[in-house]
Amino acid sequence: SLSEYNYEVYHSLEDIQNWMHHLNQTQPGLVRVFSIGRSYEGRPLFILQLGRKSRAYKRAVWIDCGIHAREWIGPAFCQWFARDALLTYKTDPAMRKMLNHLYFYIMPVLNVDGYHFSWTHDRFWRKTRSRNSRFRCRGVDANRNWKVKWCDEGASAHPCDDTYCGPFPESEPEVKAVADFLRKHRKRIRAYLSFHAYAQMLLYPYSYKHATIPNVSCVGFAAHKAVKALRSAHGTQYRHGPASQTLYVSSGNSMDWAYKNGIPYAFAFELRDTGQFGFLLPEKLIKPTCTETMLAVKNITMHLLRKCP
Amino acid sequence: HPYDNRYAGDKVIRLTPKTEEEAFALKNIYHRLQVDLWQPSSISCVSEGTVTDVHIPQNASRTLLAFLQEARIQYKVLIEDLQKAVENEKSLQTQRNRR
């Protein structure tokens, strides 16, 4: 049952997929699980659609976690979000409004092959697991493989580098599957949220260049309020701002691509911490990390529903 | 031991180059030692003032630390033993269940 699954531990890919199927069977009014394709190694790419089912046109929010395999707190948050949404649908007016008016498309693990590899072989693996015919090195950085200033600054053309952009944009089946889905539903999807670790930041476009987005007053204000809401939980400080200034320049990433493709609110979260544990955030910190992040995500979503001033 | 104890003796250290010369030197040695960069994600992003977190394997840590001391580049050890940190990531209950 929803309450028996332990959301305060890290789960294997198999666990996560079983959990998704369980939700699909037990929450038919609010959950639909479907696949958007297969990974390089043939694993299904599952999406959780959360929201009250309706034939009427509904806008949507896309959330993905686990683009980078070693950032385990991301998938943990995606699972937490689904749990919180379902548990509080009846008791929290804000959540009820969100799920009634919107769909959330949640992809708990985008880079399924890499995530599995980080569980079984190399805890610090980052990339996908695709093979390269000319080099012994495997994998492409799934956050450098999108068609937006692809393979420019902040990405590498060498297959052995951790920021390898790939042989061509959307070469990775995982990236292509998500890009195809977002293209298909572009008019309905109003927000794109991607979860990474670690740095404690809330970022918005652009990442590939030092320039200001046209709707910065709206997006920047949403980020400011979200970070303030996050801080209200446990006092955790997050920085916010355009990714190119706040973090570093990187081309070919999903957030910039989503924005360029017409999704007006595009954010990337860099979750806890700031280096004490890095990618190895202890399980006992999953709960505080996720509860504070929930506040930020709900804040952004409510902002979206109210429309920007 | 998880991951066959492969991270025993590995460290994660933090360096913030104070000058472009230091940044250049760090980039060279990162390339040479083929370090696992935790942040930033790319060696090309390392410049003056960039906080860099580097995972160095046990067999390379002596070389890197000697270089840093010789170049008088300040560093801080974030994780002294990565294998221990990997094991501590999971709660005692999870470890018990795994066993």
C-alpha cells in the first residue's frame, strides 16, 4: 500500500517500477502509468500521470528526476512528490486544486540504464550506457544531448568525458523519447521541472548563454517565492537565478530545450546538499530534503495556475 | 561491503583556485589523473573562484595532494574515506535488510 512503501530510503530501479505499477492498480482515479519508449539497454521508460482524470482539456506540469545516474536524491523526491500528492489530495485544498486542474507527468528515473548501473557497479556513474563504436568509453551526458546549442560550451565532444554530448542531438533513446513526448504535448505542458543534485539551487534559463529570458520578471519572481517557501521548512538556503550565472554555462541541456520549445516555466533544481555528503546524501536526510522541496514545487505550480502578474 | 569495497581509501576534496594560474594548473592535473569531478561537471568550467569538488582514487591521492602542497593550493578534505561514506549513505535498517 501507499503507506507501506518506504519513501525514506533509496530504491532500486526495479523497486521504483514495481511501485509505479502498484500505484497504477490501486489509484485508478488519479494515476495512470504508461511507457514512452525504451532505453538503450531495452528498459521501459515509465511515466506517472498524476491528476484527476478528465476528458476536458487540462494543462500539465512535467517533472523528471534521475537524468544523471548518481544523483539519487532526485528519484527519491519524484517518488515523494507522488506520495504526497496522493496522500493529501483530499485534505489539502491546494493539492486538490492542482490535481483537479492539472496533470503532473512524473518521470522518476529518466536515465534508467545509468541509474541501474550506479546501483550495481559504479555508484558515481553519471551518463547513459550507450556504446560508442570507436571508443571503449560508454555513455552520453543526458543533460548535454538536447538540441539547443548542442555540444557547445560546457559540453564535450569526447566520448570518454562525463559531459559528452553524444554523436548527435537526441542520440540517446531516453532523451529522444522525452523530447518526443514534450513536443507532442507542448501546448498543454506549462512547466518543466528537472531534479538534480547537488548544490542547493533553483535555476532557470538560460544555461547555454549569458542572456535574460523575456519572461524573467515572472520566472524570477516564481523562483524567489519558491526558494522562500523552501526555506520556511527547515531554514535551508537555496540560491536562485539563471543557470549560466548561478551555476555555470552548459549547452544542450533539457531545461533550455524545454524553454526554447515553448514551455514558459522551466526550472532545474539542484537539491541538497552543498558538499558535506555530495551525491551520498544519507537516507535520514531524504525526508527533510523532500518536504522542503515539496513546498517549492507547490509554490511554483500555484504560481502557474494563478498566471504571472 | 557495497561495490566490493572499491572506494576504500578514495577521497573527495574541495579546491577553489584563487588565480587563473592555479585554475590552469588544476585543470592540467585533473586531465592527467582523470579525476571524477563532482562539481562542476566539466573540467572546462574550472576557473578562478570556481568551487571544485574532486573524487580521487586512493592510488592518485598521494600524487594530487603532493602537487597541491607544492603549488601551495589550499584544499579541504570533504570526505576522508569514500567507502565509509557510501556505506553510511544507507540507514542501518537498509543495511540490515540487505544483509
